[in-house]
Amino acid sequence: MRHTALVTGASSGIGLAIARELARVGVDVVLVARDEGRLREVAASLDTGTEVLAADLLTHEGLEAVAERVALPDRPIDILVSNAGFGLAAPFHESSIEDERRLHELLSFVPLRLAHAALPGMRARGRGWILTVASFAAFIPYGSYSASKAHAVNLSRSIRSRYAGDGIRATALCPGFVHTEFHERMGIDEDGPDWMWASAEDIARKGVRGLRRNQPVVHSNLAFAAIAKGLQLVPDTWQGSLINSYRD
């Protein structure tokens, strides 16, 4: 049986890499992002069935158009990949509240809205896969970005626990540093030891594999997975001091 996936933020970075990985394993892909021209270039490069859906997920109209596509019963979405996102370079006390609202809508509410649209059909069909691209930041006190990613991880875990009996799998992909445009836009230099960095292609392969294996959380590597476990024993104030010293 051939499956169809919908990928948000599919025009670049991890989203593009996930779309390519899904196409490689024989999945048709609905590509979602704001730039229709760029999406069509991506679609033309994939050796699979594709559909382009240009939408701004931070508008009501754009989000509802994508939610409507996710919920179509006669053209089912078997795999939902919520990846679209951005970060804020300014610290929380200096950022604008409008930017904070946009951040949390895209990273927290949009995955919730699309999962809400996908679940009825997935339950009726007795199968479905939801991959939510979160971040290692979900496990550390790293400002409001961490808060939104923690929400994404817990949403994924909640879907997993509540709907496993309906044949639905949910995985949170939590990469560390990735060689994409994301860090460039954030003004973050790509420094640090090699183990901290991964390619978007490697993260995409691990995310798709983790979803197929029904893993609850997927990290960049074993080191990040171990650190995430260990940080549960470290006071937040100590973690904050370490993070700030690294940023400085």
C-alpha cells in the first residue's frame, strides 16, 4: 500500500530533507511552505508523487487550508510531519511580544491543530504516523523557544499514549545543532565539537526510521540522548549558567 505524507516547512532544512527521505522510501509527499516557487522546484526534484500546497501557517486562512487538506477522507494523509518553525535571536526580556506570539503559534499551536485534523481519519483507518520536529532545546531551560519545543514533545507523547490502541504512532524528533539555514538566520556560528553537529539528511533518516520503529523520542546521537537523561538530575540554575557561558 502506497502512503502519503504531508510535510510542513518542506522548502528547506530538515523539512526538505525529510521530504526527500520519505520520497526515497516510496512515500508520496504533500509539500507545505510559504514559497510556492521553491516548493515546485522541490517537487520537480523528487522521484515520487508530489503535491504543492503554498500556505502561511501563521495566518488563519493558511493554517485552516492545510488542516482541511490533512483531513480529506478521499485523499488521506497517512504521515503527518510538523516541522515548520523559526527561532528568535533576542533574549526573552528583549524580544517583542508579537514575535513571541508568532513563535509559539508556529511551534506549539500549529502542530496541535494539524494533529487534531489528522487524528479522526487516522483512527477511522486504523493507522497513522505523526512525526513532530522538536529540538534538544526541549530538555533544557533555553528561553521561550525551549518552552515551545517542550510543548511539542509532550504533545507527541500524549498522542502516542492516548491513540496507540487505534494504530497511531507518534514520534518527537529532537535534534541538537544541524547544518541548516536555521542557525544562520539566528546568528549562531557553527562552532563546537563535531559530535554536536549533524546534517539535515542524517537527522531526516533518523527521524523517519524512528517513526517506522515506533520510537517515542529520537535524538541526534547517543551523546545527546544521554545528556537529556542526565540533565534531569541537574538544577535549572546550573543548566542556565552553563548555557549562558556557552552563548557568551
